[in-house]
Amino acid sequence: MTKENIRRRRGLAALAAVAAAGLLLAGCSSSDSDDSAGGSSGGSCEPATGKVTLQYWNWVPGMDKVLDVWNKSHPNIQVQMKNIANQSEQQITNAVKAGQAPDLAQIGFDSLPQFRSQDMLADVSACAPATEAKSKFIDWTWSQATFGGQGVFAFPQDIGPLALYYRADLFKKYGIPVPKTWADYQAAGRTLKAKDPKLDITAFDPSNPWLFNGLMWQKGTPMYGYRNDQWVVSIDNPNARQVADYWQGLIKDGTVRTDLKNGSTPLLNAYSKGQLATMITAAWGYTTLRDNVPGQAGDWRVAPLPQWTAGENKAGDWGGSTVAFMKGGKHPYEAAQFNEWLNTDPEALKMLNELGGLDPAATAGADLEAFHTGTKYYGGQNIFDVFNDAAKNIDTSWQWGPTQVVANTALGDAMTKAVANGSDLSAALKTSQDAVVAAMKGQAIPVTTTP
């Protein structure tokens, strides 16, 4: 697989220039404000004298081992880590407001515009390591992290094309073909439940808006647009309601668990006990089963997402993240040095893929051995071939807005209440849209909604 193939497979979104324009028109002040530590102005950036200690907050499994490699070889630039796997956005926001932000923090592509619009990021475009790093990343990822060239606020880290992980042994045992459409998937759930009442096809966590975003993405359901100098919010639309209604149907069938939170111990226990037959997740999720359900090694395979229409080949994306420069950081030059190493160095990328499951945004990711060989846990299947194809078929018109965190919070809360009350999931879409519009108006951001 050539680097150009990897570049093509990651063509997720040529949208950052539009997003940047929207943020600037929204009154985003981060490119204009001053910061004595190099901060958001990007006005100066000089190497520190003497030993430097950086603070880096993230949620990637195994990151401590990656940092050990850096710290051993860079005695004058030491990096300390804090795991923010729980409520990461809130932890970062609170720290910035309290003047206690880390130098660097992991922030998803979806959340980055909101942090920018709230002036929580530092522009390090004056730092030589930052400008020199541009050519080492896939074009679209660099564009999103820098808002179409409007400064350097983060380095890309990874992407998250979605796929269907499934128990090949169970599908074979019950004579069920691998689902090619969502109708097939629903039928497979009914068959599995009929064969084994204790077996569900998957878990649907209503509090998890990120997966739901990815499923809407596959359906062709943009949440935001930018036209005529204003944001267009379209979270509540016919395609999105079709996705919600589909999962409502699976819940009604009784073939999905709704009591298991994403990433929780009970969820992993359910997989370990053979109670769930599939997992819908991103490329980075391949280590989740491998590391937490070792007893099923060889039983799992990876297939493309089921399609809404037979014969189509559309995909969605869940996640993908950046390592962002936070406002108030004292050592932007050294932070840029470490950030470049972390996300472009071959040894670091190899460790991040093996330990954390990350699908790198760096062009050097094309050379990873994992992209060229089978994965033992998945019966020797070259699972990254599936992710490769998925990434090539993601709708590039998708766009994140400056209030995505608000959208996700409202959507997750509303879907959770709907499941608890036995009410309609699709109503959560309007709740999320209303929250986004109110948040934008509260920030004087020009906004409208689709009819």
C-alpha cells in the first residue's frame, strides 16, 4: 500500500476553509488576542533555556509507554501525562478557565472548532517545529487542525473510519450471512435472538452521541453547513430521523442492549461472556476486543458497515483526534517539538497503533507493518484493508460546527431520557438542534436552520 493510497483513503473532509471562515465571522477572537506565553497570537516563539517540563492530557491507552521513550531520549524536555478518559472536554475547559491548562491536550476533530471559538487554544504558527510539520500530515487533517491555514492550533493525530466487528463463529454456527445492509443487520439480530435468547446483536448506548454522529454521517446527514455568511444547523432532518427510527426498531425488537455504556466494564464483560455478537466502532477500536476479550481470539472479523441501500459503499467516521496547543502554555516551542515527534515519528506511530489502536494522520502511517499484514486476533485478517476502503468512501462534505460539544451533550442526554422513558429517539434530534441554535445565538453567531 503506497503513501498515496493512504492519502486517498483518508480524504475525509475538504471543509476546513469554510469552517474557519465561519468561526472568524462568528467573532472568534483567538487569532487576535495576545498571550504572553506565545499563546493565541502566534506572535513569537523561542526555545526555552534550561530544562522544561510539559503537561500533556490525553485518553490514549498505552500513552505512558510512548512518553517513556521520549523522556529517556530528551532529558531537557520532559513530558508528564494526565489521563482524561472521563469527561475530557469538561476537564480541559475547567482547567483553561482556572488558568491551569496543560501545554497540550487531546481534542477530537469534532470538538476543536468549539475550543477555538471560545479562545481556549494557542496559535503556535510562529514556532519553527510547527510550520515544518505541515508536510508530514495528510492534507485534510492538517487543514482541519489549523482551520484552513488560519494559524496552527493543533497537530492531527488519528482518524476513525467505522466498520462492523462481528463474531464469525456465531454467524457461521447459526447460518447467518454477514449483513450487507441495515435491513440484513436487523434480520440477523432477530435470528440470533431466536436461536439464543441470551444473545443480542450489539449494544446501543444512548448516551454516546459520537457513534450516532458517525452513523448519521454514513447516511448523508450533515449536522452543520455554512452558507450566506451564517451557519445552517440541520441536526433534525429526515435522514437523521431515519437513523434514529432504525435504532428505535432494534430496541423494539429486543435485539440490542441499551444498559451498557460505551467503554464500560459491564460492556466488556458482556462481550467476554458471549452475550453480544457484533460491535460497531472505528478503526481505533480494534484493540478494545483484543486487549479486553482475549478468550475470543480468532472468533472475530471486521466487515464494512451495512448499507442503507444494497450495492452502495458509504462509510461514516467516529472520532479522529488532535493534540492541541492550549492557551496559557508556557513552552510552545518545546510543545511543538514533542507534538511533532509524537505524531510523526515511526517508532511513536507504531506504539500508538499497537497500544492505543490509533490510525495515524501522519503520512508515515502508510509504512506501519499493521497496514500490510494480518492481525492474529482477527483470525489473520488484514483488517486495515476494511478501514482503508471505509476511509475512501466517507462523505467529504461533512462539517463540524463551533458548538459541536453542545450538540453532542444535548443529543446524548435526550437519547438517554428517550430510552429510559420508552419514548421516540428521533425527538432527541430536535432537542439537540434547539440547544445548538440557542448556544449560537447566545454567542452572537449568525445561525439559521433547514426548513
